[in-house]
Amino acid sequence: MIKPLITGADGLLGRDITRILSGKHPQTIKATIDFLDISDYDRVAIEFERLLPTAVINCAATTDVDWCEDHPDEAFRVNVEGAFNIARACKHIAARLIHISTDYVFDGMRNLPYKEDDTPSPISVYGKTKLEGERAVFEENPESVVVRTSCLFGRGGRNFQSTVASRCAQGEMVRAFVDSFCSPTSTGDCARAIDVLLDIDFTGILHIVNSGICSRFQFAETALKMKEISGSYLIPVEMRSVGLKALRPRYSALDNSLFARITGLKMRRWDEALRDFLISNVE
């Protein structure tokens, strides 16, 4: 019997993973930051020994890219030391670990989707700490799985992908990058894919994203058309014109073909997932 524990369960991805796993595994444990600070190893170890999960999905992270640039020590504490603590505690109780990472471990200096064995080269503090977190996980617990995903959108999110349509509908002028390309991914689809992984004997790095590639401007434009909202509120901009504190990869699309090979399942296109998300989130 699988008894999952989700850290960062109140985050964008963590909420959907908790919802989906709870429906299948009644003993699923929801661990929010108020319940479990992953940077405190003693607390993590005590709770893992008490609860004895058979699998841990670590969604806990510091993900604000610009905030990380200004607070590198705090980002390291959560994204690297916290990841190590989770891996160490999982190893101690023989629990399987699925650790969530990001497309920002790549520098974006190419025009092909990144595969799992492509060499990472992060260009921001956030990306660097997430890469170091991946390495810390494998060094401490080599039987782990690292799942990289990209441009998440989902219910309850306050990120660009999840809110662009509602912001424009309220008359807000929204800037969207024409020179930033990624693999937009539904948190629900990502969560269902992770659920599948729980039944598969796989270790290593795996990219889980919806299929297809677009710029953030194309994503926003598609969302507005689907919601029949005027595109006049959408402003195309280049990243260099905004004055971001942290560099972002220009192209960070991920190749999801390995997931299809090991599971026999193909991730659907991002625009299909987006349509379902917008239909289910009517204002």
C-alpha cells in the first residue's frame, strides 16, 4: 500500500498533487510549510519517523526568481539544504523520493527542447539552487526521482500563466514576453503523471510537461481568445525592456519523450490543457 506525503502541499503544484493522490490513496499526508519546515532536518526526521510515508513528493521550494536573486542564502537554505534533508530522511525510513525541480536549470541558449541528459547551466540564483538541490538529492539518496517541469498553471495560482485571462478581463494591462519560450504545463496533468510514477520502478531525472512550445505572449494570447476577451489589454514586450532582477532562460522548453517511453502515456498539448483549465475556472 502506498502512503504518500507531499511537502509544500499548499503550493501551486502541491495542491493538485495532494488532491489527486488523496483520491487514490486515503492515507495521503498533506505537509504544508506551517507543519514542516524542510530546512530543519531534525523536525523532518522526527515527522517522517512518526508518519512513516512510503513515498514523499517534495514540492517545497523557494520559487520567486527575483526574490531568490536578492536572498541567495535563504534560497540555498530551502532549495539545497532542504532538498538534502528530505533525501536524507527518506533514505533513513526507506521511503521513495520524488523531488520537483525546474526548467530554469538550463540557460536557454538553444532552440530545441532540453532532454534529461542535456548539461544544465543555470543563469539565476533560483536556477543554481534548484540544480544544486537536484545534485544534493542524488548524492544523498541515489534511488530518488527528480521531476523537472515548466511554466506551471493551475487552480489557486497567482502566477502569470494562471491569472493572465482574469487580469485582462478586469481591464488590467498585462505585459507578456515575446522572447521567452517554454512548455506550459497544467498542475493537474503534472500531478496525474506523478501519480503514475508511484507505480513505476524508475530512478533518475524525468521531464514532465505538457506537449508543445510557445512564448509567454502566445500563451496569453491563446488564453484570451479561448475566454473571448479582447486582446487590447495584452502588451508584447521583450525581457530586456522590463528590468528584471534575475536573468531568465530565453528558451526553456523540455522534451517529455522519456516519460512517454517509460509509461506508455503521452502528455497532451498545453493548449488543450489550458482550455480545460479555463473552462473549469469560470469567474
